[in-house]
Amino acid sequence: MHNLSLILASLEMSTIKVAIAEDHHLMRTGLSKIISSFKNMEVQVIVGSGNELFRQNLSSMDLILVD
């Protein structure tokens, strides 16, 4: 549990980078706005399909949401 506490503490101090792959434009836009409303989260990649997602550089993403 100690390692988990350290990981969570480091995430609280840094920005969580998010990628979204969603085929419905309205859902993509809504998710992006909701996630971006949190002060420590930033949507960096928004695409319409999984194929498009895998063409992106995802190595720096902390969270990837795929429909």
C-alpha cells in the first residue's frame, strides 16, 4: 500500500494527461469538457476511433479512454 500512496501523491501534484477515442462527436466533446474541468487533468488526444488512437503517440498518456 505504501507504493500506491506514493503514486497517488505524485499524480495529485502533476497533470494527468488523457486520451479519448470515441466515435460519437457529442460524447467525445462532452467527455473532453468534463475531464478538462478538473484542475489536474488535461485532454491531449481526442480521436474518433481506435485506429486513429493507435496512430498517436500515447507514451506520455496517463489515462486512455476507449469506446
